[in-house]
Amino acid sequence: MDLLTNLALGFGVAFTPINLLYCFIGVVLGTAIGVLPGIGPVATIAMLLPATYALPPVSALIMLAGIYYGAAYGGSTTAILVNLPGESSSVVTIIDGYQMARQGRAGPALAAAGIGSFFAGSVATLILAAFAAPLTEVAFKFGPAEYFSLMVLGLIGAVVLASGSLIKAVAMILLGLLLGLIGTDVNSGVARYSFDIPELTDGLGFIVIAMGVFGYGEIISNLGKHADERQVFTAKVSGLFPTKEDFKRMAPAILRGTALGSMLGILPGGGALLSAFAAYTIEKKTKLKPGELPFGRGNIRGVAAPEAANNAGSQTSFIPLLTLGIPPNAVMALMVGAMTIHNIQPGPQVMTSNPQLFWGLIASMWIGNAMLVILNLPLIGIWIKLLTVPYRWLFPSIVLFCAIGVYSTNNNTWDIWMVAIFGVIGYLFIKLGAEPAPLLLGFILGPMMEENLRRALLLSRGDWSVFVSRPLSAGLLGAALLLLIIVLLPSVKKQREDVFHEEEA
């Protein structure tokens, strides 16, 4: 009964004209900027944070939350249409979403992303409202050893996720882990692998690597081919919305992605990203039905599941923020900044001392998701018009928007040069037949893995058995080992090779 009373209070706050207006402004701004390659939710909120100073606290947080959803949604649009991840969790959407667009099925891909995101967001909001307090107990059980083991499981999952050669997939993960080491050592404060270049002391940016490897790499590859051979959208776009058969395949994938994202989202450290990768891995291990395209060739489940998991993970990541005061990712850290600006101390007391803010924000999430679907599904036709633009006009625009997006993050021309270098590296990956997605996962998880590994060893006074003596950590490492053994089994390995040859055919 208390839950219904609290939700009624929340919707009463969220449905006031001023809060509806700022929620709408947030999702529109977020979508508009999220569609531009390179400008994800973090950059968007960071740029617009000063604009919230003069707003009432509830309206400010509702607007920032709206920007978060809108930018994440815009990131999937860019991933599907022009093979550029707007944010880290859109990396997985590229694999099948871009292939669908090339086959003239950009409409169903965008619709699958929108519907999956809305359903997952609605379910995650209910979970946030009902289980915020009990679910934080799960997060409390995760110490440094458990986080390290979880990330090992995530990296093993990336090997399963990669098509083709296992050696190449492992090599890409290791390269990503090595790139993640560049920067300043958190414990000692000493610069590592920076070669006395001041710009490298802060490390490499995710956006720089993602834009270079995916965006510029694809452009260089296409420019190196004859106009008739370029991997651009030559197929006629047929149907803006998914067919009945698509819905049949999407529905279970969305349910699985939502469940997985809701669970992983509450864990500090890349919940939405891990959710998207884990959801795609599970879909890839689920048996293909007759007539269904293989993964990596435009399977709609490969778009719906990660997008649902990503959105569910994004929303449940508010749980540690609102209940413990711990920001689980960069966006939530900015939300903490916004709350502090308005003299609100994030943590358990928010629920009791400021219930209008707590429940109003939760109710606004559902409204924000509904607004996104109402706004974006009719816009699918407009986004698809991008595909009719001749490539000679399209590629300079993509290069320009990437450069603007990367420059605006740090206001530094160094980043633009780095994107160009990683563009050449991305082109080499295409020539070598190596998938860049595992590299990005290794790059993002690397610093977090190192931090948790060192913290666990410090707490255990250098005793490595801490990773197997704690039941939860041992269970996660056991699952990772089991997954690795299954992938290396001769029969499974042969199936992977067969699928890889099918995909290349």
C-alpha cells in the first residue's frame, strides 16, 4: 500500500506542468545531441549542467534524467544508421543493427531499439520503485574480489561474443586491457606509458577509440574500394516497423535483456555496458530458429536484447545513487554533482527527507521513456532519409561530426589526431578480420579490473586465495571457467567456425 501511495505522490510531482516541460526538454535535447556521433550522455549532461543552476531541484534532476535517456536512445540511432556508437553500450547494437540498415531494414532495427528500450525502462522503473532498498543489499555483498571476478566473466563473455578466430578475440581483449593501462596510476600517482606526452597522463578517451576504430576505420575501408563495392546502403528500405515474425523473435529477447539489465544495473561500474554485452552473448548462445539470420548478419534479436538490457541497466543504476549515495557510473557522478549544487545530500536520507524528489524522479523516468517512444517512432522515416544521402556527401559529414564531438569533450585538438590514428588502426582491423568490440570492452573494464584486483590484494594482505575463498567470487570465476571450457570444446569450436564461414559467405 505504501508503494502505491508513494507512486501516487511521485506522479503528482512529475505531472505538474513545469516538470513535464523540463522532462520534455531533457528528452528532446538528449535525443538531438545523442544522434551526433561522439557526444554521448556524459558530455551532454556535463555541457548542460550549468543550465540547471537556476531551476528547482526536482525539475533540474528530471531534466538531467531526460537527457540521459534521450542521449542513450540517440546513440543507438547513430549506431544502427552510420556504424558509430553514440556511447559505450551502443557498441553491441552496431553488430547487427548496422547490418540490418545495410539490408534495407533500418526501420525495424530502430523500432526494435525503441520498443525494447521503452519496455525495459518501464519494468526497471517499477523494480526501482519496489525493490530499491532490498536490492542495495545485493550490491553490498560485492567487494573488490567479486567485482574483479565479475569483470573476468564479462571478458570471457566477450570472447564468446566475437565471431571467428578465438585467438584474434583474445588478442583484441588483451590489446584493450593494455590501452586501458595508459594514464596515471591511481595508487601511486605516477604516469604510465605516457611517453612524456602530457595529454596521455589522463589516459585515452573511450570516445576517441570508438569513433576512430568504428567510424573512421569504416570510412577509410570504404574509400579504398570502388564505388560499386562500397559497404553502403544500396538496398531499398522496406517497411518502417517490425513485421509479425520480427515481433515473435523480439519479444523473448527483450524479456531476457530486461531481466539481465535489471540485475546487472545495480552493480557499480559499468552496469549498462556489461548488461548489453551479456544480453548479446546470451542471445548468441540461444538456438537460431528456422529462417532466422545468423548473428552478425542482421538478426533483430541482436538489436532488441542489448538495447533492452542497456536501458534497464541505465535505470536500475539509479538504485545505488538514490539509496546509498554511490554513483555507479560517470552519468550518475554528474547527477550527484547536480544534487550537491541544490544542497541535496545523495544517500538513504533522500527517500525520507525529500520524498517529492525521490518519487518524483522515479515517476518522471516512466514519463520520459513514454515521451521518447512517442517522439522517436514517428521520426524513424526522417532518420532513414539519412540513408538516401550520396556517400560522397555522407562521409565528410560523419568525419566532421565525429571531429566536433571528440573536440567538444575536452576542447583539445590532440583528441582529433588520436581519432585519426585509431581510424588507421580500425582499417587494419578490418583488413585482418578482427572484431573491435572485444577491444572496447577490454579497454573499459581494464582500469576497473586493475583497481579491484589491487584493492582485493591489499585487503587480503597479498593473499590470492581471496578470489576463490569468497563464495560469490568463486562462483563467478567458476562460471567464467565453465564458459571458456565450453567455447574451447572441439564440437563447439567447429560450430563457431562453421557459423563464421556462413557469415562470410
